[in-house]
Amino acid sequence: MFSKDKQAYLFLILTTFFWAGNFIVGKAASFFDIPPFTLNFYRWTFAWLILSPFTIKEIIEKKKYIIENINLILILGITSITIFNSIVYYSLNFTQVISGVLMISTIPVMIILFCWLLKIEKTNIYQILGVIFSLSGVVVIITKANLSILLNLNFNKGDLWMVVAMFSWALYSALLRKKKLKISQLSLLQTIISAGLVFLLPAYMIELSLGYKANINLPFILTLSYVVLFPGLASFILWIKGISIIGSNRSGIFLHLIPIFSTMMAIIIFKEKFMIYHLIGALLIITGIILSSRRKLK
């Protein structure tokens, strides 16, 4: 029988594995011409339908409180549901999984940057250095450690859009820290999904009008099933369970498994190559993460 700690470790490893798989499935979707906004729209629509029986009662009971905080909820929905997931799927049409996931791994450090800019938390010299190192790592990956790409501004647009996704999720996470909403986590997720879908619907309609339409075939059904059930719902539930057992600080360390899992899967499945610029960028990002986690010496 597993101890509680071991159960938490299992939950958190599965969580990060499923989230890592989201990048792999997102890349696979590009091979089957599954439009990114369409995939994201149906992902969250089905997640909303699945969550509804468990959250609708509380949402109705607390509708006045939700309306009072509607501006914050709308921003949370736009940054996480509308922008982040859509842009990640779109970016993977043009960039490697390895490049994308390494950039996304800077999010914990970027949260510190937004918390400082929005005056949510104070920063120290180590955290500032962490931001500088992590951003330097992102620049190395975007430029492929090639100065001519930087001078000629000849960037891969998938890499640039992945930076937008990175900052979007960091802003979302920072705003979650700014104010703790007095509503259960499942109901909060439901309200955020609802807000995100309001703005995702027009993007989905524009995509359709441009002729980008998903074919309802086996690859689409399998892709949609995965992103709804695993990174969408299972990871969220397992993440909550893991945190409830060992706490958020110890749980946060497991997030660093995502780039490891994604990189391994990308190399095995898509035959992607881990290049020297990936290594340099990863080392800078890891240095940034280590520095940003240090406390200021008294």
C-alpha cells in the first residue's frame, strides 16, 4: 500500500506527464491539419460540459460574488483559456516541441516578473538575476544561438508566438496570486473556462470563415479526447490532490518534469534533435530557475 507521500508523487508525476503530452498531441494535430482555435474551442467546450454537473449549484449560489469579480475572471479566462492554449497549438505548427516546451518552462520565473511589475510580491536580487538568465535562455532558443538571426530579425514565427503564450500564462498565474477568490477550485475553473470561451468563440468563427475546418475523423476524435480528459481534467484533479497531500511548494518542483517528458517524447515520436542551442538555452533557463528560488541573504 502506498504511503500518502508516495501517492502524491504518483499523482504529480502523472499530472506533469499528461501536461507534457499536451505538447506532443498539439504537434501531432498540426500533421493532421486540425486548426488550433478549433481544437482549443472544442477542448474547453467539452471540459465545461463535463464540469457543469459538479459546479453549477455553487456557481448559481455565488453568482453575485462572481459578478462582483467579473473583470478579474474575464482577464483570467482570456489569458489562460483563450490565448495560452490556442497560441501553444498554433505555435506547434511552426516550431519544434523541444523549443516550445523549453520556453514554456520559464513560466515560474516570468510569474516573478509580473508579480513585481504588478506590485503583488516583492523581489530580490536573485529573482531579478533569475529573470535575466531565463529570458537570455529564451533568446538563445529563438535565435538558435545564431547572431545573424537576431540582427536580421529572421525569427521562426512559432517561437515568437510561444513567447506570447509564455507571458500570457505567467500573467494569468500572477493575477491568481493577487486575489484569492472565495470559490471552490472546480467552480473557479468552470467560471474561467466560461469567460475564456466567450472570447474563444469569435476566434473559432473567424478560423472557420477562413476555411480552416476540422475533419471529424479518428485523429481528431483521439486528439480531442486526450486534450479534454488528460491535460484538461485529469491533470487538474490530480494536481489538486497532490498539493493537498504535500503542499504547493513541494508540488511545484514536479513542474520541471514537463520539459524532460516532452523532450523525450518529441525525440522518440517525432525524431526531433536536441541541438547545442537547446542545451545552452536550457542551462540558462535552469540557472534562472535556481536563482529565482533563492531567498535574499540577511
